[in-house]
Amino acid sequence: MSQAGAATLIVSADDFGGSPGLNDAVERAHRDGVLGFASLMVRGSAVRDAVRVARANPGLGVGVHLELCSGSAPAWGLASFLNRGRGIESEIESQVRLCLSFGIKPTHLDSHLNAHVHPTVFPMVVRAALRHGIPRVRLTGGEVLLRAGFGGRGAAAALALGCVFGALGAWMRRSAAQAGLTVPDRTLGLLRSGMMTEDYLLWLIPRLPGGLTEIYLHPTADPEAKAEHGPTSTHHSYAEFLALTSPRVRECLARSGVRLAGAGSRPEADRPGRP
């Protein structure tokens, strides 16, 4: 269970700029809910609208949601990864520079489908973060035991996936920290992708360990994107939007003594044992 002052939480939304419904969800969840950060698809179909949202909400931290293996970015695929990532580093640089051209200084880097945790790609992400003074990168991990405790449908497959990503992230976490970047102690969202519902957050929050945690979601304000028995095909979820704007979730955070990190804060400084 969390103790007052012991846990700090980053709440992020992925695929910002992907559609008007996603952008609307980000803006409303930031203004009326617990959302502090969003990860921008710089080549998304609704990126111009997302930039408008970002400018209208200066307290929203905006990072780059790198598209490296699908969507509007080139389909690099497994062959390119095995070929030591030829072309990928320039694509990472291009997407970061495009974000900067919008007048947005990225607060963090992550990627669509977590492609950046590939061992060939992650060092490139670290180098891009250091070149551009981006303080934080995402690494999935630390979710397996929490997801197992919640149980429910799909738990076994989720746990197998979590073990794979946890193993990938162990050495990457050390290398990023040694480079001076902030990497949350755990990142939650992969094993309930598209199903980070109110009931799950209410179960999860009081059980967060001390230190820095990131939770990421895929909210949309489109009520047709229902996630009742499993995630939608895109993992965009109206239920996750409702979770982010739920008064019960905010009250649970307050009762549990969990501090919400915002764009103007230095969440890495709030870890126990730091001066």
C-alpha cells in the first residue's frame, strides 16, 4: 500500500494527434481529470489539432510517440531491425525535430507498439533524448505482479508478455539512468492495454509501491469505442477516458497519498532517498 509522500505517479495518454476523438479526450482528461502528459504522433492525421490543444493547455506535458514500425512512418519491420536499424536513427531525429518545429519542447520519448525497446533501437532513443535535452524515456516493466494480483480475463497471456518486456528493459533501464535520463521505476499499461478502466485504476492505485510510476492509457472521447469485454482493435477506449475523468479515481489518489506529477514538476526528485 502507498504511504503519503512515498509514491509519485505520471499519468500519460498515447496516440495524441491520431484523431479528433483522441485529442478531445486528452484535453478534457487534462482539464477535468488526472491526465498530466500526452505522447504526440507527430505525423498523425489530427496532429495540427493536437498542437492547438497543447498550446491551449501549457500545463500538459507533451512527448513524442515515435512511429517506427507502423502507421505513417516507414514500415521498417524486423529485417531493418536486424540490419542494425539502418535508417531508424534518422527517422527518430526527424520526428523529434518535427515536434520541435511545432513549438513543443518534448517532455519525454516513447513509441507506438513499444518499438523503441528493441535492443538496436533503444540506444538511438537515448542519444536523441540527450541531443535535445529530453529528460525522460519510457520503459515498460514492473507490471507483472500487479497484473497477476488483479487477475481476470487474459491474465496468463498478459503475464507472459510482461516477462518478455521486463527482461528486455532491465539493462536498458540501467543504461538510460547512467546517461542521466529519468526512467520511471515501473510503467503500467502494456498488460491491460485498452482496458485501463476505472475499476482497474481503483484497484491499482492503493497498491502502488513507493517511487516513480508511469501509467499510460489510450483514451478517446468517442463513445462508440467501447471496451467492455476486451480492447478495441486500436486499443483506443472510451472507458479509459471515463477512468481518467472519474472523481472516484481522483479521490482514490488523495486517500492513498499518491502525488500526481505534472509537466512543471521534477518527478525524479520525488523518489524516496533523493535529497
